[in-house]
Amino acid sequence: MTLYRCSHLEVPPDSVKRGKMASVETAAEHERILREIESTDTNCIGPTLRSVYDGQEHGLFMEKLDVRIRNHDREIEKMCNHHFQGFVDSITELLKVRGEAQKLKSQVIETNNRLQDDGKELIGSMEELKRCRVQQRNIATTIDKLTHCLPVLEMYSRLQEQMKAKRYYPALRTLEQLEQTCLPRAGQYRFCSIMAENIPKLRTQIRDTAMTQLRDFLESIRKHSDKIGETAIKQAQVQRSLDSSISTQPRALIGRRSRKEVSATPGVGTERDVHFGSPVSQQDSGIRDVEDDEEDEEVPGAQDLVDFSPVYRCLHIYTVLGLRDTFENYYRKQRRKQARLVLQPHSNMHETLEGYRRYFNQIVGFFVVEDHVLHTTQGLVNRAYVEELWELALSKIVAALRTHSSYCDDPDLVLDLKNLIVLFADTLQGYGFPVSQLFDMLLEMREQYGEILLKRWNVTFRQVLDQDNFSPIPVSTEQQYRHYTSQFPLQDPELEKLPFPKKFPFSEFVPKVYCQIKEFIYACLKYSEDLHLRYTTVCVLFLLEFCPPLSTQFENPNIPCTKLVQVIINTTHLEQSCHFLEEFISNITNVPPDTVNATKLYGTSTFKDARHAAEAEIYTNLNAKIDQFLQLADYNWLAAEQRVGTPLTASDYLIDLIAFLNSTFAVFTNLPGKVAQTACMSTCKHISTSLMQLLIDPEIRQISMGALQQLSADVKECESFARAGPVAGFQGDTLLLAFSDLRQLLDLFTQWDWSTYLADYGKPTCRYLRVNPNTALALLEKMKEMSRKNNVFNFRKMDRDKQKLIDTVIKQLRNLIAGLR
């Protein structure tokens, strides 16, 4: 449409000339404008047309426009020609439809005519029906003549109704009356003979139907035994909450019978005894819908779920038929088979509590049914039969629980299982079944529960130990202080008086472990609920397991002494808190602490062992550090002798060692006094022994007087350290005694006071009482070797005299040693 409108534009006279002169670029521009006109809405075409007139070649553009219009016209004509044939075909089809419509109209008229003809046959049928009515009146007349046979027919009709209603016991009574009374009075009629022939068949049918219903009943209670048991267990829970002494009333649950059961206790010989309760469906024979029967809000009894009428009905039918023994044997045989199926646990029963619950529900459901049958029938099952089944079940239950519970490693699951077993035992005990073996098995499970708890808390304790920084707990507010004292029973009046901020002597490890011990005790005592058990053994086992994780911390040879000190302080406080734990257990168990049954924790010795291990590790650690310093010792064993009056300073390594010891013992202020004193004395003895070993080391063959003088200066530095009292509590110069052996030996050599030593040896007042002759001899021989090598080319008289003096002293020492032997 846009192109047609553009065709009426007025073309200037000179447009043709300018179009002939247009360049290729102008033609391309016109082509673009044409495409834009074709693709643009007519309302927006103004700017495009303006671009045409702005140029000088609009005449050429008009020519192109005409050509484009003619092309579009040809396309429109082609399109119309293409669709014209379809239009003609549509008209042709419409003409054909008109002909078919005429045929349809003819068929309708023909059908109507046939319908009219068929109506004539219906009229004939009505006439025939009329004749049938006449025949019915004749039959009624015949029936009136048979009124003397009416009692037989009524009795047989009642029999059919009873069979239809599945009231088989009354049907048997009707059969007996029909056979013995009614049929003999009716006379010799064909229908009477047929009835007499069908009576044995009906008896067989009743017997087979009753047995079929019994089978359906047995299958139904097998399928729904878990539901029956679940209801019985819920009933036991309600009874248990109402009366805590249910275990002393074994028949408490049995006494709670429903009103229907009380009014329908069966007895052989009456119709009321065998027909009670709701009708039984063929799908779930024997299972009632208790929601419709129960009008109150009480938990329905397990017996209320079961309609036992198939059992009673079959029992009475077989009794009337004289087959009671057959029925009893069949019932007991089938129930024994079901018992074996019920008592077979699933292979994955131990994985979830639901598996155990389903297993227990099935067993309870089975024995609830048997108990009810025992008390509501006369001899179908007896007490000996039920007890035999229960003994078999009890042995299999205990064996299954032992096997499956051994796979459990979750204490929560064991605790839930224990509660489930207790409820299971209480439920069956309420029905009169002995359950002492189940409680004995619970005692066995107690040990397993304790071991599982120990493994879990051992992991927890290790986590607490790994997360501890082994630093005293700083508190800056009263609230923080009360928070920690509420977790751990600390009684320290001096710490109470100190102003904030202050520090607890122990680290975070102590309150956390104390709380975990309490949690462990709570977990232990949870198992003893309803069992009246004591868990002293388990608590002691926990405290015995308490020490190994702590001892593993000492396996690291590079453990710092500060950490060991904190471990000792922690274990000391935990050791002191054991009597608080005993009081705690007494409070939650309501057992006075001064009675025989009171729980005693042996945590004191346990924590003491851990503390002693830490103390021993401190001694070992300090000695190892001392050995590291001594490895740095670099003595010149051939050093020249110092002149008299020349001061000597201690070796650098020893100065560093003393500084390390001073800083280490400063941390020991919070340790028990004996521990710090023992550590200090052990350190001094180790230093003295190590220096002594240096002197008598066989690898050192020569020692000069200058080396001994240097060593004497080092020992003097050690004595100054001991005299300064790095740890409080030593009396007098007790700590100096650690260096007395070394000091006397060095004084003997540096002062060359052999005459005094040899003269006073063995006397209590001897100045060199602690010098061993063998040690002195070994050291002299090293000095002799040194002097001998120095005097090989030395001809001074003083050195030769010194050599002779050494030889003389050696000879005297050997004589002294020989005399001591």
C-alpha cells in the first residue's frame, strides 16, 4: 500500500536527466530507501520521503519505484492464481456434501419406519407377559396347598440366612433340628429328600469355612502382631505411669478387660458365646477397628484390636462335630510355626532402634494373643503350652539381643535399647510371663554400655586436652570468676581476696574435664534407671582410662617444662576434687556418702599417677636440657696452670645453663613444694654427676692443672646458684651437698693436699670424706700422662720433682685401695 501511495508523487521535469547522470552510489541509496519504505510503518515514512526530495535524483527514484510496484503486482497476481484452484475445490466439496445430506435424510426416514415395525413385536411381548401373570396366580394357588410343608421351608430358609451371615454355630443347631424334627414330619417329598442329602454337605461346608476363617485369622494376627504388640506396650506405659509397682502385680494388665470381653466370655453350647464383636472381613480376619469401638480417651487394650470370634467359632464348631482334639492340635502346630517366624530377627536389626522395636512388638503381639486365648477358652491352649512357648522365645530373644547388641557402638542407641527392653519386659511381666533372664541380660549390656561410654569420653577428653593452652585462666571480672567456680569446686580463700584481674592456678583443662566427668556419671546413671544398679565400677574405669591420654602428652621429648608444670597443677586440683564427685554421685543417687552402698571414686590415685608421671617427665626434661648445655662444653684439658691470684670466670655454656635454670625454677612457684625442691635437687645432682663424668671420661687421657682450675671455677658458679636458693624450702646449705663430691675432689687437686687426704682418709672428720680413692687415682694418672709428655725434653729440676711427687701419690693411693679390698 505504501508503494501505491508513492506512485502519485509529482516528478519534476528534469528528474529523468538527473537520473541518467546518477552514479552507482545514488542507485544503491535509492535501493536502501525502497527497502526502508517496504519495511517501515506508514506513519513513520515521512522522514524517508523527505530524504528523497532533499536530493536531486528523485526522478530516477520514481522510476525505480514504478519498477518495484510492477514487480509486486506480478507477485500478487501469481498468489491469486495459486489459491484460486483451492477456492474452486472448496465449492465442489460443498456441492458433494449437499448430496450426502439428502442420503442421510432418506436413511432417517427408513429407520423410523423400521422402528414402527419393531413396536408391533413389543406389543406381542406384552401380551405374553399378561399370560405369565396368569400363570403366577396359578402358582400362588399351588403354594397355598403346600402350607403343611411350610415349617420345613422356613427352617431351611433360616439355615440359608445363617450360612449367609456366617453364623455357622447356629447353622449347625438348625441343621440338627431340621434333620431330627422337621424333615421326619414333612413327609416324602422330593425337596425333603434333596434337603436330607445336602445336610452332610452343609456340615462339611461349615467345617471347611470355619477352618478357612481360622486360617485367615492366623494369617491376619501374624501380619498385625507388631501393631498388637505396639498397643500392648503403650498400655503398659500408661499403667507404668499410674502405678510404679507394676512389677509386683503380674496380672494387672490382664485384669483390664474390655466390656465386650467380660460380657462375651465363651462357653460351649450357647449362640451368644460364639457370635460377638463386629463382623470379620475377608481381608483382615480377626483385626478390629478400635477407633469405632472405644468411646473414651483411654489407650485401647491390645485385645481390643483383635476379634477372636473366628477362634471361638471354629472351636465350638469342631466341638459340636466331635473334632475338638483335631482343632486343638492344628491350632497349636500353626502357632508354633508362627512363633519361630516371629522370633527370627532381621539381619540388620541392630542398625536402628526401630528394628528392635518392631522385633519386640511382634513378640509381644504374639504372646498377648496366646495369653488372651488361654484365659478366654476352655483348654484350647493350657498353661504348660504357653510356658513352653515362652521358654523357647526367651532363649531366642536373649541370644538375638546378645548377638545384635554386640555390634552397637552408639551409647545413645544402647540406652534406648535398654529402655525398650525394660518396657518389653514390664509388658510381658504384666501378662504373667517371667522375665528375669531379660534383666540378667541387661546387666551384661551394662558392661558394654560402660565400655562404649569410655571410648566416647576418651575421645572427648583427648579433644579437651588437645585444645588446652596449658596456661592459668585469667579472669578480669567477678562474673568470669563465678562462671569458672560454678564449673569447678575451687576453694581458695587467698585467691578470693586478690583483686581483679587475677588468675586461677589451673588451665581451662580442669573445669572442662570436671564437667565431662559429671556428664559421664550422668550418662552412666541413665542406664541404671528402673534397674536399681550402681555404677561404681564404670566410674572407676573412666578414671583409670583418664590417665593414658594425659600420659601421651609426655611422649614428646621437646615438651616445655611450663606445660609439665601446668599438668601437675591441673592433676593436683582434679585429685582434690574427687570427694566433690563422690558427693555429687551421692546426691543424684540418693545414697548417703557414709553408707556401705556409697560410690567411692579411686580418682585420687589415678590423678596422682598422672601427676607423678608429669613430675618424672619434668626431671627427665630438665636433665635433657642440661645435657644439651653440657654438649656445648669445650674444655681445654691441656690448658696451662693459672698463676696464683689470677681470677677465673665460669665457662659461657655454664653461665647460660644457670640462667636457664633460674628462669625455669621461677615458673615452679605454683608447684607443690616437694616437687619444686626435688626438681632442683635432681638438677644439681645431674650437673655434678655430668661434670664428674667429664673428668673421669676414659677418652680424655690427659688433664692439666689449668683445666682443673677452670672446672673448679665452673663448680663455684654452680655453688653460687645453689646457695642463692632458686627454690624455697631448703634448709641451710642442703642444695650445696649435690656438688660436695665434685668440690672436694677439685679442692684436693688444686690445693694438692694429699698429705691430709691420705692421713685422714676414713675418719668422720676427714676434709675430703667424699673423694673416692679410685676416682682420685684415675684423675692423677691423667695428670701423670700430661706431666710425662711435657717432661720428655724438660730437664728442670722442679718439673722432675713434681713428676716424682705424682708418682709417689699414685703409689700411696694404690696401696690405700689395695688395703680397702
